[in-house]
Amino acid sequence: MSRLIVASNRTANPGEERAGGLAVALGDALAERGGVWFGWSGEIVPRETRGIRLAVEGNIDFALADLTAAEHQGYYLDFANRALWPVFHYRVDLAVFDDAAFDTYAAVNRRFGRLLLQLLRPADVVWVHDYHFLLLGDALRDNGWRGRIGFFLHIPFPPAEIFAALPHHQRLARGMAAFDLLGFQTERDVGNFTRYMVEEHGAERLDDGRIKVFDHLIRAQAFPIGIDPDEVASMAESEEARTASNQLGRMIESRSLVIGVDRMDYSKGLPQRLQAFGRLLDEDERLCGRVNLLQIAPPSRETVEAYRDLREELDRLTGRVNGDHSDLYWTPIRYIARSYSREVLAGLFRLARVGLVTPLHDGMNLVAKEYIAAQDPQDPGVLILSEFAGAAERMQAAILVNPHDVDGMADAIRRALEMSREERTERWTSLMQEVRDHDVVAWRQNFLSALEGMGRDET
Ligand code: ADP
């Protein structure tokens, strides 16, 4: 079996226990066949000392390249996070476009491509991850790499008109066409990407599903990412989970718990979610004193203004709902801006009668899958899921909502709180089957067998 080479901006730390399904899945794939995990070292250093750190863990070689402060700013903070992240999440209004940032992004991709090439052997299979490295395949090809390259986009691919709003979309599109196989989370993303290539670049769809564009033959296909459901289920029954859930359970007594767990990001629909919960209480006096919303959302990327504004808005909305509805013995929203261990989260998911996962746009959303996997099969909770989360494409047994529709979400929460155990169990059984069918192992196996099945002679 040929070696696997994984390139991702952040890698797992060599020698450390890996947290999270994705890091474990990629680590397992690398360990199984031997290979290299290439990415940013996490270090920001002066140009003179910029280098590449090599570490070995079993049969995985880690190759970790440093960034200078200027590279980190232009490539990572400015272009990846302030231009690509918002545009790919349909938020052109929040994007900041800057030629210098794009140039740095392209230069880092070129430099990383040269570094990576030195580590490659002819039979290797290269798998590049996510929006930081849209031009890495191109950089490898420019330096003479003829082997297969796969790419997986973890975030959504927006509709053609939105992607075309990026001033550098032409250059990015050419770069993406250097990959042999492009994996997306959903059929919607595949459709968006294909339509963009057809409309903007005259791509031709071939009968076998491939796309001919810029003189390349590429394949775009959906590979929905998943979790390890057994791991989450056992975490939900761990000591740490039980302690957290018992303690919180004592505090909320017989009230129903509604839970949201997200990174604090404008793509997650947090203000609309708090408004919906407030609307529910405004409209239904009976629920006052009988339900709690626990929203856990640690800040991410605080240096970006959009995140500061979001934080202020969440504080204001929580204050408004709590001010209007609290009494001496009950506060409706508990909003916590810090993160918890995966065990504690799994315990809280299991305790919660309702899981609220309502992003405005999301590549997949693993919290939706974790919430399902953590439930007690005898008495499961209800998942309320945004129709714009990638997960919704297959998790149709959830209560699906439009995350912009505050009234609709308030109704959905009421419905979930009132749902019979029979209906909850029926929906959960179907959702759990889906979480199992598309777990993280299936995801990486399906991607790699599609990539290896292609063969370079096709292109
Ligand atoms: P994203 O990749 O956009 O953050 P996902 O839902 O796909 O969204 O993945 C988020 C991962 O991070 C999940 O595994 C989730 O359990 C974890 N996570 C999210 N919020 C928190 C938090 N507050 N504390 C700890 N882990 C969190």
C-alpha cells in the first residue's frame, strides 16, 4: 500500500494523545499505512530561523513548517480567516479583501509546496485539507509532482455568485483544478462548485461524473464527515460526564434543559438562537420557570472585530432575556464563554432534552452528531437542526429549522419540549443509524478509495 501524506494547516501534536474524531481518524490512517503529516508548526519565528521541524511517531513522520509573523498575518489571519472563511460561509459582507494578504497566502502555499515536495516519493498519495491550502496542489504541480492529490474542504462551498465575489477567485479556481479529487461535505457544495466551474470557466461535465476544466480532469464528490459514535457514547457514560450531569441536574431540578455548544463564530447563528428562546418565553408564560437554555460558546479568533461585535451582541441578548424573565429562583439563559472537556460535554448532551444546532451555514457540524451519539437510547432528547448545516442533508429525522426564522425556531423548541417519548425514540433511532453509517472511519476510507481508484493516468 502506498504511503499517505496528509497536509493540514494544523496537525495533531506529535507524541500527544489526539483529541477529536478527525485527528484520530487521520492519525489512524497514517499509522496504518505509514506516511507524513505535514502542516504549520504553530510557531511564529523570524525569517532567519524559519525552518521545518521533523518528528517521528511510530511510522508517522511529522513535518512541521514555521511561519514568520508577516506570513502568519497575511496567509492565516487576513486571507484565510478574514476573506475565505466569511465568503465560504456566505458572509461577503464581513469579508476583507486585500491584495497583499492574497499574495502572502499564495506565497506560503508555494513555499509549503516546495517543502512538501522534498518529502514525497513517487508512489505516495497526497491528501490536502481545507481552505488554508487551496493553492497547495498547484504549488506541488508547478514543482513537478505528477502523483495523485486529493483535497477535502471542511467548510461549505458557496454558490457561484458568492465565490465569484472573491477578487482572487479565478486564481483560486485554477489552483483547485490542480487536485485530482475534490471532496466536499454535501451534495449542495458539490453542486455549487460544479456550477461555478461551468459558468465561470466553461467546465464540461463528462458522463462518468468527472469535470474537464483548465485542461484538467477532476472529480468533485461529497464525503460527509462523521464522528466516532461509540467513543462519544462511552464518554457520555464516563465518570466525568456523570459528575457534571448530576451536579447540573441538581441545579436545574425538574426543569428541561435545552443546550447549545459552539465555537463563538458568526456562522453559528447564536443571536438568532437566543432571540428564539426569548421569543418562546415571551409567548408562552407556562414555560417560564420550567426550562433552561445552556449555551456554551468559547470565543475564537478574538482579534477580528466581527467577533468582538458578536460577543457584545450575545451579552446584550442574554441580559435582555434574563432581565425580562428571571425570578428569584430561576434564570432562563446560562451563557458560558469557555470550553469544556469532551467528556463533560457528552454528559451535558445526554442530560439535555433538546440540542439546539442552528448555524446560519456550516460545513457539517459535528456537534449535531455528538448530541445524537451521547443520548440515552431509552429516553433520548430531540435534535433541532439548521437546514443550512451540512449535517441536515442526511439528518432529516431532526426537527429542521430555518436559522433566520426566530418564530419558527421558537415553535420548534416548544414542539421538541412537548414531544412524546415514542416520537423522540423513533427520530433518534433513525438519526443514530445515520451517524453510524457515516462515521469518521467511513469518511476517510471512502475518500481514499475514491482517490486511489482514480489513478493518475485518467488526468
Ligand atoms: P467547527 O468545526 O465549526 O467548530 P463542528 O461542530 O463541526 O464546528 O466541530 C466542533 C468541535 O468542537 C466538536 O467536536 C465540538 O464538540 C467541539 N466544541 C465546540 N464547542 C466547544 C466547547 N465550548 N468546548 C469544547 N469543545 C467544543
